[in-house]
Amino acid sequence: MSRRRLVVVPAVLAAGLLALAACAPNNSGQSSSGTPSPMPTTANPPSSSSVPTPDDPCAKEKLSLVNAGKLTIGTDSPAYPPYFEDDDPSNGKGFESAVAYAVAKNLNFAPEEVQWIVVPFNKSYAPGAKDFDFDINQISITPKRAEVVTFSDGYYTVNQAVIALADSPVAKATSLAQLQAAKLGAQVGTTSLSYITEFIKPTQEPYVYNDTNDAKSALRNGQIDAIVVDLPTAFYITAVEIPKGKIVGQFPAVDGYEEFGMLFQKDNPLAICVDKVLSGMKDSGELEQITNDWLVGGADAPYFTE
Amino acid sequence: MSADVAYVDPARAHSRKRKSRRDVLIGLGSLAVFVLLVGVVVSRLPGWPVVQETFFNLDEFVSSFPQLLSAFWLNIRIFIVAEVFILIVGMVVALARTLQAPIWLPIRVVATIYTDVFRGVPTILVILLLGFGIPALDLQGVPNSEVLWGTVALVLSYGAYVAEVFRAGLASVHPSQRMASRSLGLSSWQTNRHILLPQAVRNVVPPLLNDFISLQKDTALVSILGPIEILRRAQIDTSMSFNYTPYVAAAVIFIALTIPMSRFADWLQARTQKQRRAAATV
């Protein structure tokens, strides 16, 4: 092989990379916003409650959407009760499904114009363009996360609760100190887990599971003493799934770990419109109504003392 | 082959030396140009700043590293214990499958079914089944430790692979070796022990190591049962900060263990080859 050809080798490899790079840019950010409607005056659907003016940036036809004309909403699968029912977000049943459809309605989308896609939690915050307008999946708003994505305002203030089998010694705990010696479990990526490590500070390392189902198996098997979940889930689990289970108690909300928000692409202007709609729903009592419809109140679960 | 025995013309030796030095320079130069060009291209990709921020964030790397390292200790313990038992299981099953006499048919059948089933079933299912299934049986005196059952599941799963590797190794030894050994009066057991196995094992060291490197990473599967090992630790950190750098940090730790292992295997290979060659010249 001649020397000249040797020198050419890295150049050729690099040229190949350059060629790849040339086709790589994906004109990032939001994909096509719906084509602007030529006749804004005819665009007001009769159902509209907020009566958008033609220059309202939140008018349906001005929103920049992933799929033109449709509101694309993501959530994980399986979608668990009481936030969703029958693993089918499009049936409008369950708290988050109901909230999503109410938000869609207030943005003047008909239920048929809402489409759901499966977005695993790990994928929801991946860099690059998102394939949903927003993701609603019991995601807690934290400042650290908000550096990477944009959150809506909170739509639910969540408390964390501890479940144990009724006949286990942990079931009688009334203070945090009594929980510290227990073998605790939680689902990965949840603020429940953060509660364990930052709030309860147990003496043993917590057990961490892919989903609540695995955590429940471990609890039933006696492999762990208690699991930490959000309170609505705790009510559902003890009422339906583990009748032998008992809500030992709940924690008072801790700053920065208490609100569920919808997740958007960073700086997606749609978030502003959703916030507007949410605050309208809060003022009108619509959100409270949905909350009462789907989530059991937490008044009868005792609070832990510090 | 040895240069110190044969006579070499000093002028030719000199030119050879110069040529080899030139080759090294060309190689290094080529490498430098390549690395430079790749660096320039990658850093100019439009999405690179985002990728760098989400995957190669130095602050995240530094802050997650110590916890990852301490979580890795669990992987190492699972790995070492599993490895020992995998070798035993693999060897026993491989030998069982080579039994010839008709009376051993049941053993052969069981061993064959074992390798077929456990190679075909996803490891994650075996782990779930043993880790959550056996404690659910609520048997008296049976431990319900997740790490224990996770390790047993890995042993069963990898034992099947390693059994096939050993079997291939046994098949690679020429039949004349067995015949020669038996005609010298060694028993079947002695033939296996002193003639066949040493050669077989030597032949399969590279594929065995391959399996062990793979096992090292699969120890992370035990995390589905609850214990926090390195990948789970990384996942927790990632889900809190929405930054994937902890996974990269975990990868660095894994690599730091596999590279020495690979080099050790290479060295082992080179050594046995040398010994063989030396023996052949006698």
C-alpha cells in the first residue's frame, strides 16, 4: 500500500462522518405549526367557553402542535388507576384522563381531536423534539427537572403515604422514627423514593422497583416491610389490590415535592395556554370537581409525627 | 523464528528498524488526524450542545460517581458468586451431555432440556420468576432474599450458555486424544480429567470470557427485584435531574472492569500459546 493512500484513510472516514452530519440536522424544535387559518372569524367553535378573540395567541388555530389540528397527549403504559382506568387514557375515566380532556375542551378541542400516545417516563424528558404536545403522567414538578423541560402549573397537590400489611409491626408506626428501621420500597423515578431518602432517612437502603406492581409483589411476599406511594394510589391499592394492606399514614407535603404538572418541550408556548386554562379551571371549581370525582380525599389517613 | 539465532545483515536490520519506526509515526499521525476530524465534525453538529449537556455533563458526572461506585460493589459481589457457580453448573451439564452409555439417557435428556429451556427463556423472566415467585410460595425455611434468588437465576441462565461453550470445547479436542489415552490404559474418568478437559478448557477461554463480560452487565437485571445496584442508582439520579449523564458514568465504571479482564484473557491466551509452541519444539 502506498503511503499516500494511508494518509487518505482518515480523511475518507471523516468525510463519511461529514456526510452523515449533513443529513443529521433535523431543523430542531417544534414541527410544523398548523397552517394559519385564512378566515379567523369563522373559526370559533360554538362550544368555546373562553371566547377567543382573533389575535388570542391561545386560539386553537394559532397553537403550534406536533400534529396539526390534534392535541397529542402522552402518558405511560400501563396507565394505573386512579389516574387512568383500564389502561386506556382515551376513555376519559380516571383523574388524569379527565383533567386532560377538560384542558383539551377549554382549548376548544373536541374529544375526537385528542390523540394519546404511549410515552415511557424515561423517554418523556429525552433531548430532541418531542412527539407529544404534553405528557401527563403523575410527574412532580421540581426546579432541577424544570431546567430541561417546561412544566405547566400544578394540577394536583400530592401527599405521600406508607402502605404496610395490616399484620406487620410497621403497620402500627405513628412517627417517622418508627419507620426508619423498616425495609422500605418505592417505584423508581418517583418522588415517593425521594421522600424515603430525604425525609424518612431509613437505616437500610430502600428497595427500588420498576413499577408499583413489582413493589406490591415484594410487599405481599414480605420481602419489604412497607412501600411509599402517593396517597390516591395508596387508597386504590389498599381498597382494591391488596385488601390485607393498610395505609399506615401520610406525610405532610414537603416544599418542592408536592405538585403534579404536565410536561412540555422546553419553552413550548403551549404551556402558557395550558396554564391559562388550568387557572380558569381552578377559579371555576372545575378542577376541584374532577379531583373529587376521581380521587379519594385524604382526611381519614393519619399524618406521621416527626 | 527467533531473530537472535539466525544471522541478520546489520544494514538490513538498520533499515528494518527505520521502517518500523516510520510505520509507527504514520499510524499515530493517521490516528491524530482522524480524531481531530471527528472532534471537529461532532462538535459542529447542531444538536451537539444539547447532547453534551444531557449525556456528558461534568457536574452530574462528578456528583453521581461516588454513589455509583458504592452501588457497583453489589454488582461485583453478585458477579463473583455467580461466576463460580456458573462454571460448576456449566461443566457438569456439559459432561452430562457427553455421556455415551445408554443407561445415562435420563441424565442426557435432563441436561439437554435444561440448556434448551434456559437459553431460550429471557433472563429477566427467570429472575422475576425466582425472585418474586419463590418467596410467594411461602415455604418454610426457604430464604426470600432478592439478591440470593437473582443470583440463582443468573447462574441458571448463564449456566446453560457456558455448558454449551464447554461442550464445544470438548468437541474441539480431536477424538484421537481420547483413543490414545484409553489405549494407554487410562480410565474414562482419567481421560476426561487429564486429557480432554485441560485441552477443552484452554480452547474456550475467549468465549468464556465473553460470557462473563456479558454477565457483568446482566447483574444489573437483579435490580428489578428491588436492590439498588449501579444501573438502578444511575436511573434514580437520571429521573431526578432529567439528565442521562449518570448512565455514562456507570458505563465508565463497567468499562474500567471489562478492559482489564479482556487484557488478562489476551495475556492468558498468549501465554498458553507460547507454552504449547515451546512444548512442540521439544
